[in-house]
Amino acid sequence: MTSDMKSPAATENPTTLALDIRGLWAHYMTPAGAVKAVDGVTFSLKKGETLGLIGESGSGKTSTALALMRLLDPPAQVGGEVLVNGENIFDLSENEMRKARFTKIALVTQGAMNSLNPVMRIRPQIADIFSAHGIKMGRDASDKRVSELLRAVDLDPSVAGMYPHELSGGMKQRVVIAMAIALDPDLIIADEPTSALDVVVQRQVMRTLMRVQRDVGAAMILIGHDMGLMAQVVDHAGIMYAGKLVELGPVKEMFANPLHPYTELLVKSLPSMRAKGVFKSIPGLTPSLLDLPSGCTFNPRCPYAEDKCRTDKPEYKTASKGHMISCHLRGLEVSK
């Protein structure tokens, strides 16, 4: 990937937030207790900005996305505030939320085949978005709009007459992106959109995704494990661990000077062309969300842990302008 894929900075009124999340939580209720998959996540995005959510499997990234889309059913419980262009989507009725999907907030899922109906051609699947949102248009107008959307993601309009199984993985993912931008949403959530693709197609699909984001002017949350990709395409990075956002800041600053020990170890685990040798991994395993360690949840794996890390929960504090961290030992010297 090249740096020209970088998401543009917001060009709108800087005081206008496309997304403002305050204390988002999502708990899965089980007989053994509450699984706190998302626990007090807070961040905001301006129009045109991109945030990368990074963390190991089970850290809460996808649960955050599903909570934002209000796609978690009981026994899951969700709370907090999620303001999209100033409107709290948790205050919307079920019918209003159905209308908000695609218009305010859209999701590009990890498995494109699971997002598409295998027995329907592409054209009616895209056209269903218009009818479901009460947008009345004739057959010719609908076909024209479908063709425009397919061209926007670098697909030939003839794809509209094909079934999903006739498309390659990259083509299916482009169709899902076309559906996501069909109604010009304010926020796009892309949950590991290239994980099932080969590296060449990954590059092409990411270029397409970043371009359509710019064209629509939407904010975007990009979820993934690939920190190298994140470093090239996002404006800000959020590091999640055990359901919590432990560090948040400008992506260049975080990669050059990671503050949280978990972020530091993630960066050190990246392969390097310069430093040859054994791959470095983070010691230990992620904790069970039913039995979290006391104090800082990362303390059993942290090489710098002290006594207070094992007993007291760290506060989420400002390390520098636009850079937040949840750690007893790091960030204080930056904020002074």
C-alpha cells in the first residue's frame, strides 16, 4: 500500500462531529455472569476522518461495531450514548433504527458472502435498499443507480445481473461496499473488510474503500489486526484490550511513541525488514471476560506492572492533545 491511500482530514466545520461515542458498553448475559465485551468505550470522529480499532481477537472490536449498528439481540445488553450527527441512535425506535442503517450508519462486514443472498442476483439486492427506505423510483432509475454504485467501486454494471457465487472474493466485497454507500451514510464501519482476500486484492479493495469514503464524505471506523495497514490508511488508532479502549491517538504518534505497554508490545511484534530474527510475541493469553484480573486488566502480561496495577483500575486520562491512555505508569510525563 502507498501513502496516497491516506484518509483525508475533515474539511467540514471542525466543531461538527460525525460520530460521538460516550461510555458505550455491551454485555452478554450468561448463567455464569455478564461477559463485558465492550466496557465504557469513548471516542469521537469528524466527517472524513478514519479511526482504526486494533487489538487481539476477543478484545471487543466487532462487538463495538455490532453495538453501534444495534445488531446485538438478547441476551446481549447495550448502553451508553452513540451520537451520529448529534442524534443518539439508542433513542431511536426499532423502525427508526432500520431507516438509520444505510442512511446514517452502514456496515461492511468481514465475510461478504454472508452479507449477500446466494439465490438473488446483485441488482435486486442493491435495489432492496431503496425500497426498504421508502425511496420510490422506477425500474429504469433504479437500474441506473445500481449501475452508478457498481462503477463507483470499480465494477462493471453487468455484475448487477450475476449471482454472488459467480463473483470473486474481491468482487463480492466491492458489491458490499457499494451497498454500504448506496444512501450516503454519515458513518461507515468496515469490519476487517480484506481479511479473506489475497494481498493484491486487499490493496485494490482498500483503495476503493478509501476513495468512496472520501467521495461520500463519511467518517469511518476500520477494524482489523493488520497494524501495517492501519499505519497507512487511518488518521487515528484506538487500541482495545479486554473490552476497553486502552489507548487512543494520532496513528503516526502512536506508532512512533506508543505509550501503553500493550500498544508498545503490539508495535514490537510487527515483522521488520531491517531487524532479522525471531518474531516477538506478547507473553501470556488474553483474560476471560468472565473473570477479569483485578486492577489493570493487562497487568498479568505487562512487563512494567507494579503493585498498584494489580489492585487499582487506571483512569482514562489525557496524555497530550488528542492522545488518551488508560495506564498507571505511562502518559504522566507527556501530560506535564
